[in-house]
Amino acid sequence: MTDIITVSEPPLLILLARAEARAILYAACEFDLDEAIAPLTRYALDSGIVNEIGAERAYAIVKMAFAEVVDAEAVEETYDQ
């Protein structure tokens, strides 16, 4: 996956940090999956990340952060809503 995306620009680093934090909170049952991912989707759109790198690559950042705490299919289904 590292050949697909390089997370080095500030908005991308912020998205990754927020996604990792929300994945931890999801794993601790503080959020359901939709509550954990919805603000990340909004941030990716509002910050211009989706326009800059595309929705698939933005999704890859979120999916990477949640990979250790949730099934990838569940993230994909929630992100696509």
C-alpha cells in the first residue's frame, strides 16, 4: 500500500492521525463504526484531500488506520455510505 500513497503533506498527516485516534476509540467502544468514520470522510472532503488525491487514496489512509481493529469490509461499507 505504501507504493499507492505517501502521507507527507500536513492535511494527509492530520487525516492519518485522526483516523488512528478514532480507530483506537472505536476499539475501546467509544464510537460505533459510522461515528468513527463519518468525521474523517467530512474532513477528507472539506480539506481538499479528495480533490487532491482522490477518494480511493483518501479511503486507503482511513482503511490503513482501522486495519488492526476492524474487518476491512466493514470499513469499506461504512466509508461508501
